[in-house]
Amino acid sequence: MNEDNDRLQSAGKGPFENQGEGMKKDKRFKILLGVLGFTIVLFIVCVLAIKLRSPKKALVNVVGDTIYNSFEYEDTTYKDETIFTPENLAGRDVFNIALIGCQDNNTDTMLIATLNTEKGEVTLTSLMRDIYVEIPGHYAAKLNAAYPFGGMDLFYETIENNFDLELDGYVLVDYEAFEYIIDRIGGVEITLTDAEARYLNTTNYISNPAYRNVVSGTQILNGNQTLGYCRIRKRATADQEHDDFGRTSRQRTVLMQIYEKMKSEDMVNLLLIMKDILANSTVKTDLTNDEFNFYLNEVVDIGSMLKLNTYRIPENGLYENARKKVGSYNQSVLVITDWDQTIERLHQVTGETDR
């Protein structure tokens, strides 16, 4: 247990909330940029795949190889035992990949990207970091403790044991050029409440004071303003989401806007943007090159009808805020009050069935 507590402390978890707060916020900030940055890459891949629909499969694979060559492959025991290959993937129509933001062993941003080829859609499900779960071989803790306790294999096992969800692979990212990318596509259209606008104009969430001039209502935000918007936690969203729930809701809003804007970009600019993102990223995965190209070709087959959806676990009404003992300390956590319904809803989103 002492080793687990040490891992939590090194990752800036739970009981150390009052120690080095500025440093931890900076880490979480970079983690957020990591997942947002790679999700933009995911969008670019989808849009490129749609635009590449008419050329032959070989050209799609060239694009896939170019992207994959910037990744760092890391094998996992989980993938070895599950044996996901393009051959056995071909008989399925739903695939779930974990997108993890990580820095210094800290995984505060976790998404599941679900590709449903039958419905022609991609769904991004946010997993809140404070969900109270049983971690196999350890004690009950926040979900973001699984990775520092035992790496991606334990993260896989924790997701499977608690949510009855079998993942097909992971992509782990660190990234720092988010603002630049937003500016490259000409900003994004965001609607601010009065409270959000006042907060952004009177705090350092918009780091450049020259851009603290946003207004309530719909407008185009530049990269610096958009990043500030993504970080807001202390003001409710228009639909009354608060704290981390509000922050992840804003992130999903921004990602949806980016995806819509990407669809109107030409292929050359998309490739240049993707090159910039990958040049400023560290991306690790246990997907093979063949698997990655398989997924890319599945998106190509869907074509321009591809839809993007978002979801969040825990869902409203299915959790409560509480304080629980985690290791040797008491922490604020999110306790899921109805696991059966939570798992059922997640399975509906991710298309999980007995394999």
C-alpha cells in the first residue's frame, strides 16, 4: 500500500491537493492539450479518409503509414492475450480505442473513441478522472490511479472489471501546440454565457491580456481564447454543468466545432496541420500499423456520412459526490450510484457485446 501511495504522490493525486498546486495545474493543462491535440489528429484522419474515398486502398494506406511512423509502439500483455488482428477485426463493426493524456505518470484525461461502422459514426466518451473504482490487486481509488499503479495493462483490466468493456487498443499522448492549430483553422465558433465571458475577461485563463475581450453570445474564438474556454471549471455551462463536468463539456463542444471546420479544409492544409501536430507530440500506442490502417480504411468506407457524437461517464443522475478512503487518505470522489444502468448505457454507446 505504501508503494501505491508513493505512486499517487508522484502523480500529484488526491491527498496532495494542497501541495505544489501550480505545478499540478500545469501538468493537467499539458495533459488536456495532449488529448485535445491527438483528437484533432483523429478528426483529420477521419476527414482525410472521407476525402480519399475515391482513390484506391493503397493511397489510404500510404496516408496511414505516414501518420503511424510518427508513433512509438509499446506492446501490452493485454493486446498479446486478446490477439486483435486485421483478420479477426474484419468480422466486427464496433471498435473501442482508449485515448489517454499522460505526463509524469499522470492520466487525468481519458476518452474512449468508439468507431461504429454499421451506424457510420465515431463517439468520444469522457471518463471522469475522479470515478471511484476497484483497481485489481490494489485498493479502491480514483480511476486515474490505475495507470500509475500498473501501466496500461492495469488500466485495461480496471476498465474491463468495472465497466465490463473490452478495449481494442490505446493511444497515449502529450502535446503542447493546441493554440497554434486553432489559429491555423481560423478559430472556432463558441457561444459564451454572460458569466463565462466575464470570467474569461477578468482572470488569466486567457493568458494573453490583449485577447480578454470576449463577449456573451456566439463569436469566433482564437487559439488563446479557446484554450482559456476549455479550462473553465468555476462557472457553469449554459446547460448548468459545473466543475470538471463543465470543463469536459466545453472540451467536447470545442472538439465538435473543430471537426465541423476540418471538413471544409482542403487535403493539403489538413496534411500540413497534421504534420505540425505530430511534430509537437509524443504518441505511444499498442496498435500495430496494420490495425491502424484497418481502422482508417473502415472510415473511408463510411465516407462523407460519418457522424461525430460525444458522451460522458458518469451520466447525470447516476453518481454522487462523496469522500472515501483511498489508501491512507480521504479524497473527494465520484461514486456511481447505479452501476448496472451505467454499464448498460456505456454498452449502448460503445456497442459492447459478448465476443
